Amino acid sequence: MLKRKPAGPCFTPHISGADIMSTRINLHFIEAILSELSDDEEYLLTRLMGWVVFKTARGWSIPMDAIIDTGAHTSILPKSIWKVIRTKKTGSFDIQGISSKKECRVPCGVGQITAQFIDELGNTSKELKITAFLALTDEVPLIIGFKDILSEFKACFNQKKDIAFLEEI
């Protein structure tokens, strides 16, 4: 069961008094009940989400709902996305999470992409050049990590107050 709900702490990169805030892009939360984690109780998984579009040969992609993961260094794109957008490949890499097992690794290319954040009110960020892992499979979600993002945006989220946004700095 997924439910849209905007969300926690304010993550702010180094900002001096001379920096000017500009466009605010609203984010939202989804929640999923994961009953398989416990026999006794339901576990509520909450994810911070945002709409992103990618530069293609003909303009921009359709908006895609991406996980905004401040704990992920680098963004990850499934194969079906990066194959149809403008991508400048720069290398390859196997990514892995907390498991060091070889079968848990995901082979990826590494590349530069161009993206923009958008929201339901029509707010649009400036174009961003992002370094991303280009998964060789569609078995991964679309994840926007903090590399190349938190240097350009202040990220604020407060689930209790139903507020989440990125703000250009």
C-alpha cells in the first residue's frame, strides 16, 4: 500500500548570508507497509520522492517520480531510462549496498546526464549536470543521490508537518 504524503530534518549545504534563495521545488513522501519484516507488527517504510525530467535528443523526458536519497552519494538510473536520454558515458563500476556478496553487486556504467526537478505547481529547477550510475538492468529504482545536488539545493523535509522541498541556492 503506497500513499503520497510530503516529510524530517533540514539538510543545508554551506550557505553564506550572501547566497540568495530562488526556486522552491515541492517534494512528497510515499509510505509502504512491509509486513514481511515482522510477524508481530507492520513496518512502515517512508520514502522522500520528487519529480525529475531528463534531457533527451528531442527535448525533455516525461516526468518521473524518483527516490530522493540524501544517504546515497550518486544517482542511479535504470537501463530503460538512461538508454533514451542524453548520456555521456565516462566509465563503469559495480555498485553494492551493505552486502559484500558478489551476487548483490549491480554492474553499471558511469555517465553524465542533464536533469531538472519539477513539481505539481509547475516550478522547475535550473538544468543540472549530474554524474550517475547507469544500471545495466531495470531491477533498480530511479534514485537521485546527493552528488551534484546538495551543492545546488537546500533540502528540507518535515514529515510530521507534511512539508518537503528543494530550494535552489
